[in-house]
Amino acid sequence: MYNSILLFFNLGGGEIFIIMVVILLFFGSKRIPDLARGLGKGMREFKDAMSGVQRDIEDSIKPGDKKPFDEKK
């Protein structure tokens, strides 16, 4: 099963060139920069969200911090 997935990503230069030509024909040269810009913004937002979640988790497990549900007596 994993071999078939790995074979799918084993692309050479010719295959990548053909894929790029098909993308160029499908979307056109004027729309490709907009698609790349949108993809970059989406990746940046995803990365920021992941770092925010990681920061929240790290902040919640710091030693010495009070637990949020501790009641003062």
C-alpha cells in the first residue's frame, strides 16, 4: 500500500514539465500568480494557526503554573 503512494510522488523532470504545461493551459498565464498568492496566504494562515495551538499547549503544561480549575480556599 505504501509503495503505491511513494510511487505516485516519484516524479521526474519530464512529468513535472507536463503537469506545469497542463496547469498553464487549464488556468491561463494571468490567473496562475493569483492562485499561487492565494495558496501562499492559506499556507501562512495554517502555519500561524498551528503555532498558536502549539503555543497554547506549551503554556498550559508549564511546570509551576496554577491549574485553571484550582479554587482558592
